[in-house]
Amino acid sequence: MLDYSSKPIQSLVENRGWKALKGEERTKAVYNFVKDEILFGYNVDDNIKASRVLKDGYGQCNAKGTLFMALLRALGIPCRIHGFMIDKILQKGAMTGIVYKSAPKEIFHSYVEAYVCGNWYNIEGFILDKKYLSALQKKFKPHADGSFIGYGVATKNFLNPPIEFDCCDTYIQKEGIVRDFGVYDDPDSLLTKHGQTMKILKKCVYRLIGRHLMNDNVNKIRKTK
């Protein structure tokens, strides 16, 4: 899945001039690209290659994480993947109606850990692009304690979530985590042992109908003025 030697990945790295940057600046540049130029959306599956995510131009936690890791590997930055399950309630709003009701109670989730600035950092805040998150912040108010859950968000600080990378951890769905699967070297290894399990019929319905409805909901929110 981490096809960082593929032409699309190598061309992107070359065209952006990321190799000329220092380690922490490389990571920050790649992070911002994945966060804001790869839009939040739902791909056909979790186990697609990084080059496919780049071609799609959108992704959720797992797909964006695969692309982020591939770009880091292309730049020689050590990274690994941390797997979890999250409560489906944080997807409510992006998922609606029968799609939400038929979704499993727990949904597979992951974030990337990268070694930069002499430390390993947990990097999850790239999942939602700026336009989508800003639209949510305009549309909804946080709870009394400042938290918010739903529409792909699970954070204690909705108005100022820790999503800017500057040699620090970043999060946007952390508060929805319910189970921890630990750390793996690559998404292939993680998905072999864990990952989302769905019956064939449900998987087909998700691929052909469900994800398109979810992407339509996300796009409508993103376009909110």
C-alpha cells in the first residue's frame, strides 16, 4: 500500500521541492498537503494504495494516513501506523439515515506516528481539510465544555482543535477511540490482523451507495457559506 516509489508519489515530491527542506519542514509541508489538499471523504476501501488516494484527491483517516506515510517514506522520514476502533457516533452527520443505522457500532481507525525533531509524534489532525472543518465550526456550536462529536470530529476543543503540526501531536478524532490495536510498520500488516469486517452484501452497498451519500453530505457542508 505504501507505494512511495511509484511515479505519482515521486513526481509529487519532486514537483513540490520537499527534498530541499529540512526534516521538520518536510514533515510539516507533507502534513499540510495531506490535510488540506486531499479533501476529507470516503474511498472505496481502506486497503487502497497511496497513489490511488492521491489520484482520488480525497480520503478519511486510513486512506489519508496511507498517503501521508508513503510521502514520509519517500522523504526518508521514519513512520509507523497505530490502529484503533472508534465509536461510530463520531461519524453521525456524515453518515445519515439507513447508512448510519446499518454501520457497525465500532469503526476501524488509525493515525500515523512519525519520528521528527528527535521524537515520535502522534499525527491524526490531517483527517479533515480546512474548508470542511471551518464549515462545521460555522454551522455548529461546541458543547458547554467546548467539546464536539459528530461529522468526523471527536475533540475536547472544537473551536481550536490541536491540528496544526509544529513538532507536536495532532488530533481531531482521538476522543472517539474505544479500542487500541497497537503500532505496526505499515498499513498492510495492520489490516491483515485488524481492519473493518463487513459481510459481502454490506460491503457492496457501502461501495456502490453508502460512501457516495456520505461524500455528498460532506461536500454540501464544505460548500456552506
